[in-house]
Amino acid sequence: MAAPNRMRRVLLSTTVVLSTLLAGCAQFPEEHTRPWGDPPSLEPQAGPQPSFESEAPPPQTGTAPDQPAQPVGCEDPSPAVVATCLDPIGAIAVLPGGTAALVGERATGRVLRVERGAKPVELARIPVDASGGGGLTGLALSPTYHEDELFYAYVTTSSDNQVVRVAAGDRPKPVLTGIPKGPSGNSGALLDDGQGALLVATGNAGNPGNAANPQSLAGKLLRIDGFGNPAQGNPDSKSPVAVSGLTDPRGLCGTPGLGIYWVTDRLGGQDALFRLKLGEPLGSPSWTWSDRPGVTGCAADPSTVVVALEDAAALYTLSPAPDGTVTGQPAKVMEKTYGRFSAAALAPDGLIWLGTSNKDGGAPISSDDRVLRLEPPTGGTAGKD
């Protein structure tokens, strides 16, 4: 009888083990008894966290996500940095394709072609006078750039402000001269309007009367053809003036295909963002900053306007409604991340190009001044000043 007893004990042990294993398996939910939840979000839950367009890995643990790693000399490890060790940037025009851009240095008048992984190439050196906020402050590609590789620059000379046309390696050719120059208000900006014409924002040369004078080219938004003549379709066919009343414009941007244009302006008592309508009065600002953070360049698509701030060393993002009013709470982002922003442009691929001016009143580091290329930043909140 000993053998059968041993057999019964073995069978009993096996049954207990199998029951235990089956009970353990039963702890997992069946596919149809509990739906899968949403995957965990990798987006930050608080504070602005700009996303950089790059193949480089993200910062390692212990590095603040919104503070780039420190450079060594002109070598900058930030994945957003395209070019380093330049003079303060006055203007940017992104080339077709979005991987390269033309960059103008405000005080030197140099125009360089920059691209990540390549040494900047000097295309032109335009004589400029950088006093009174002037210098090289605007760049735009020819509407037929893919054929002629021409570009335009807004510059201050010893006697006036001008729009010049440039071919790489050739002397600049003035196309619109006689824009008044003064002790201030000499900054300007350029934008291809998408219809074969060039938009030119001009300062009032330190005299508000210029902006109100229809005979003066100062304090205006002008619309010209490639030879400096009033563009076809202007409100007044004999005049280049499309909008009057600007003070010290620093950035011009928009969605030309939709006829939406924006200008940043320093009004003296406050900074402002205006929605422009060709042939209509300037009207009230869409947004104002009473603390005067130093608005400069801007970049815009139909849903967002990004304004570069020089003195506040940050970006400001706003969401405009179709009528030009700002909806929701604007956001102040990337504050003191790369220092003073001085130029901005939107690329065809949706990325934003930015230039800095840390050598001009900021706290430059070894790789300044820099050109950046990054995804449009989001996050944060800000109230209207």
C-alpha cells in the first residue's frame, strides 16, 4: 500500500501547484473587460518647454530643460544653434526649403548665408550707419529668388534710409532712397507680400509729423515693386504708401496668402503689435506692453504671432482672432534662455529662425551672437500690461 499512497501524495501536490499557477494567471485583465488607457504624456506639465528641431539627444537628467548647455568658445552644444560668433543680428530671411537663411548684422552691414553644420558665407557687406537705431534692419528675398537669387535689404546710410537690391558678390543697387533719417526712428523691416511686391515698414525718423504727412516716406508701410515704384494694386496707384502712422517699427510678419500682416512698433510710452490692413488707417494696437520690453522681429502663421523681445530677453506668443484682436492669455516663453532676441522669421517648414543681440547691451557668452532654428515655443501665461 506504500506505493499507492506515495502516488496519491504526488497527484495531490501537482494539483495544488497547477491551481496556484492558474490563480496567478487570472490576475491579468481580459482584453475586453478593461480598455487600454491613453499613453502617458511626455509633454511638460508646467512652464514653457520649447522643443528644438534637431537630431541631437535631449538634455540629460540634471540639466534644466529650458537652459541650453554652455558653449566653449564658438562651439555651442545647443541643438537649436545654427551659427555662432556673429555681430548682433538685425534681420533674417529664410531661404526656400527652410534649412538655410540669410542673416544681416545690424552694425556691420554684412549679409551671410548660414546653415547648420556649415561655415557662414559672406554674400555682401553693405555700408551702413547704425546710429539712431538704424543700420541693416530688414531683409527679404526677391519674389523670384529661385530664378535670380536676389535679395533686398533695408539700411541706414549717412544721409537717409534706403531699400537696396543685392546680388551675391555684387555691389548693392539702391531701389528706393530718400526715406528720412533722424536721431531716432531709423529702424525698418521688409516682407515679401506674396503677390510680387515688397512691403517696407519705415520709422518716423524721430518726428511724429513725418508719419502723418502723406508726402513723406517716413512712418509708413510702403508697398513697392522690385524697382522701387508703387506696386500694382496699391490704394493710390501713384503712391507707395499703404498705411501711415508708424513710429519705430522693428518687425514685419504675416501670412501673405491670406493678406494678414503684423508690425511690431515702439511708440515711446509703450511697445505695440498692430494688425495691418492695406489702405486703411493704422487703428488701435492689437496688443500693448506698458513695460516696454523691446519688441523686435516677429513671425506669424494664421493662428499665432511670436514676438521677439530684446530688453526682456524672451519671446511672446499671442493667438489672434480673425479680426486682429488677441484671444486668451498670451505667453512669455524662453525668458533669459538665449539672451536678447533681435530678429525673427518663419520658415516654410513651420520652424522659427531667431537672431540675438547680446553684444549690444546684453551679457554675451563666448558663442554670441547666435542664430537659432527651433519649433514655435508654447506654454506659460502672461497678462496684458
